[in-house]
Amino acid sequence: MDKYAEQTQQEFEGWEDFFHKPVDEKVKYFKRDGRIFDVIYAQQFDRPFLDHLCNLAEMIRHLARTKVGQSKLRHLLPHKRAMLYFVQPSTRTFLSFQNACHILGLTVSEIRGTSTSSEVKGESPEDTIRTFASYVNLIISRHPEAGFAEKTAWVLNQTERPVPVLNGGSGPDQHPTQALLDIYTLEREFRTIGGLDGKKIAMVGDLKRGRTVRSLSYLMKNYKNVELVYVAPQVFKMKDDIKEFLNKHNIPFKETEDFESIMPEVDAIYMTRIQNEYAADPTSEAETFPGFHLKTKHMSMIQTHCAILHPLPRRYEIDVRIDKDPRAAYWRQERCGMWIRAALIAYIFRVDGGITEEFN
Ligand code: NCD
């Protein structure tokens, strides 16, 4: 049996009003004392914050190379507990958050499916999240519904025990911590050629339902002279809300279905898979769109410094033979996720000063 009762629908006074406000107005609600408290949307991050987190991630990575350094890191947050509420499939985001917690000494609990929680008894997701807040100091969630993390953070912030909520992916909408690790990876891959400023980045694949490319696009406003190229089949074109955002912030972008034609001009290629879990019948989408795959023959067409990224998991978008090419950054990117998530958690609990101090 899957569940005994349908989920209880609860009305929260003021939620509809809040939900329909522009994000620019909402971000202050997720801050405390001038610092980010809940991580819900990529639009919350500005350049000083991004630079700070990338530096912090480098320092954590450096400390973690030795036993002494690892022990220092583990002693930063042994008095804190985190809850991983992941009710949508996840390998990387779950494991990287879990290991980021371990690096800093946090204790972690987890729920990985609604079938093992009281949601089968008809409990509302809001009550379920409030329950976590009774036991832990941090909630990290992944949910199939757009806006889920936003609503739970909003509800919790009105209770007597608000704990920070980190959005580990909310449906086809946003994946802000993936965007953080993507930025960190790009900055690292370009460290000898001036970082991300001034670079041209192609995003390829299902741009319509891929939340990673949406969140990453928002972050481009923090970098100087960046250009974007959206490469997608007609059915999976980037949605208008993101294009309007880019226009508003004067970020040049173009759209094409001809992947090969733009290969020689870009500094990075961000590949994505077709997100058919969001289709009414996922099995009806068998098409793999080979024109949007990166093949070995393309490696001589791209620049010698071109970084190839992919949030993973991959299907057929990148030929495995490309993994051996030094420009293939996706496995390094995966590891970057653990370090930057550790940096984010250190920032949230305000122990980032304890890390930077080690390097003064
Ligand atoms: C991505 C996601 O879940 O949105 N994966 C991830 O978090 N690394 C991308 C994907 O599933 O295609």
C-alpha cells in the first residue's frame, strides 16, 4: 500500500500574496542580520557572496588535505544536526550535502521518500517539515514541486523555531546550490585565464525543464561581459522568464538549434539531459536528440581551453571517450559540489570566519 490517506491541504494566511510578489521583494524575507538565512533562489546570491563562497570552498578543500585540517573542520559544527529531506531521486546532491555535513562535523538524518514518512497518513508537507524543525538545526530539501522549498521556509519563518532551509532542487524551477557549484567549477577551470568574467557559455539540451541551467542563468548577472548561447531543440527552448531576466540585466544571449556552428566560439559548454520525468508519460519521450550530443569528433572543433560541464546524471549527451580529455570538467564539477556545499553550510552557521582565520 502506498498511502492510507490523501495529503491534507492546509491554507496559510498570506502565502498567496507572498508567492506572487517579485523575487526581488521576497529575498529580504529569507535573510537575517544582513546574511542569507534560507537558500531558496539563485537570485539571492551577489558577487561578494559568490566570491566569498568560492574562496571558502578552496580553503576547506585545502584544510581537508591533512588529518589536522580535517579535524579542525570537524570541530566547527559538531553541536548541529541537519535533516536531508529528499523526496525526489538524487545521488550527487544528496551525497554531496551529506558529506559536506560530515566534513563540518554535523550529524545528519534523512528521509528519502514520502512512503516512509507520515505523509502516507495524510500529513501535510508543511507539518512534516515543521516536525523536522523540532529535531534539527538545518533542513535540506529536494522536492518534485516548484516552490516547495520557498513555501516551507516561509511557513517555518513564522514559527517559534525557524531553522534554515536549503533548496536542493525544487521541481523544474530552481537548483540554487547546483548553480553555486557550477560557478565555482567555472571559476576554477578558468583560473589561469581571468575567471568567469568575459566568457561565452553555451547551455545545451532540455533548457525548458532543466532547473540547473535556469539557476545558473540567473547568476550570470554577477559577472562582467558574460555572453550566453542557448542550444536546444525547438520543444525544449529556454523559457521566456529567463530571457526577460537576461534582457533586463543587459546580458547578451542568442538561441540556436545548430550546436556545431557555435562550438568554436564558446569558452564553456554546459550539457544537460532531457528531463522526461516531468512529462505526463515519461516513457512517451524516447527521442534522444543526437544533434544536441557532444561527440569525440567535436573535440577538435572546440577551443583548447573550452570547459565541458554537466550537472550529471548523463545519458547519451556526452560520449564517455570524452571523459579522458582534460577539458572534460564534469567529474571535477561533481566534487566541487561537496566543497561549496560545505562552504555554504559554514556560512549559514557563521563559522566561515573560523576557516578564513586559518589562512591569515
Ligand atoms: C540535476 C538535477 O537534479 O536537477 N542533477 C543534479 O542535481 N546534479 C540535473 C539532472 O537531473 O539532469
